[in-house]
Amino acid sequence: MERDDMIVGLEKGWSFVATGLAKIRRAIDGGTGEGLPGEEYMQVFTTVYCMCTQASPHNYSEQLYQRYKEDLDDYIKSTILPPLRELQGEILLRELVERWRKHNRIISFEINMFRYLNRYCISKRSFPSLQQVSSSSFHDLVFNELKNSVTRTVIAMIDQEREGKVVDLDLLKNVLAIYIEIDSGKMGIYKADFEQAFLDSARNYYSSKAQSWNLKYSDDPDYMLKVEECLQKERERLANYLHYSTESKLVEAMKSELVTRHTGADRSLKKENSG
């Protein structure tokens, strides 16, 4: 590996690179450091560069790309997923947030180490970038398996907050950010795996509340004041940890359950001078 002009074989070169990847992951997983020492990092970087720039048939860009994907998948399945499978409730949420944070730190070092491959080789072949590969691997192998439990726990915490209990707002915000970050800032996963379940839960929650409030508040203005109070709290909730795009759907769901479907409030809206 010392000379730039020598041919770096696929197996020897990949073995050296894989050793560097494993060291980065162990250091960040264990909290004992970040990445590789400078000299060792440059050796791995140079090895990747040589394997990507050697003349055919010794140009191993595509093989490096494929092996990186397979190695990352193996690491996620063997190291990240098993401990998470054993957790539930808020403990699962906390560990998922920490695991996603470490995953992103690891990937930032690895992408830097593979930046020649990422910038010049992958783009020419129109392959997904290494950042996309890393997010997809975490989504497919970790998030997809845990998302139902995660979503249920998040919604349960939101219902607890609605009932006046103290919950960890930062935790909710960080968990919900994963739904968006793992989709590279797009909203498809957030909408499919969280938002719809959240809106259904909100409808059920406020449908039940409306029934009890119809009995408790005999005057329409009192009922409507309670509705307005809830709308304000939901807007605060949106500001604290929900994505702003959920607001119009949430308000519509609440109005449907608290106003349109329930007699007193609906009548009050139709009366002249009702306020």
C-alpha cells in the first residue's frame, strides 16, 4: 500500500479498507474516539483512490461500492439492530435517537474516506450516493422493523401530554426528525409511517372528548371555549415537535370531531350573533 504506482488488488485492498471501517465504527460505538488517526486515515483514503483510478481491468470502483453496501448492511444487522429489538417504550425511543446520531457520525467519516468514489465514480454511473445508501440501509434494516412500535409510543406520549402529564418534548422532536431525515428531507416516510396514524389517533381522542364535553358544558359558548383552548394547545404541540405541514390536517380533524359531528357546537356556529 506504500507506493502509489503499484496495483492494489481487490481482495487485499478491500481487506485493508474494511479494517479501517471497522475501527471507525468501534470507536464511535464505544465512545472512545472519532474515526482513524490521521496517518491511518490517509492510507485508507489513498487505497480507495488507487482502486478507483487504476486502469482496467484493475479499476475496482463498482466492486468497492457494492462491497461497502454489503459491509454496512452486515454491520447494521449484527451490531445496531439486535439491541434495539429488545427495547420498548421511551427507552426504545431514546436508544433509537442515539443510534441514529452515531450512525450519522460514522457515515460522515466513511463518506469522507470514500469521497473520490462518491464524487467521481458513483455519480458517473448514476448510482445512489453513499449518503443515500446509508440512510436506505438504516431505514430498511432498522426503522422498518421498529416503526410501528416507535409510532405507537410517540402517539401514546402525545396523548399523555394532552392529559396534562409531563413528557420529554425534546425526545419527541428528535424521534420525529428521524422520520424526515431518513428520507433525505422528503416527507413520504413521515406522512406514511407517522402522520396518518397520528391524525387517526387525534380524531379518536377528540371524538371521545367531545362526547364527554357535550354532557359537561351545557352552554354552547363554554363548549366552544374548550374547543379553542384545545386548538391552541395543539398549535403549541406543532411548534414544539410536529412538522408544520401537519397543522392544517390536524385542525381539520379536530374541527370534524369537536364541531361538525356534535350538536351543540354545530348549532352555535349556525346561530346569528352567536360569536
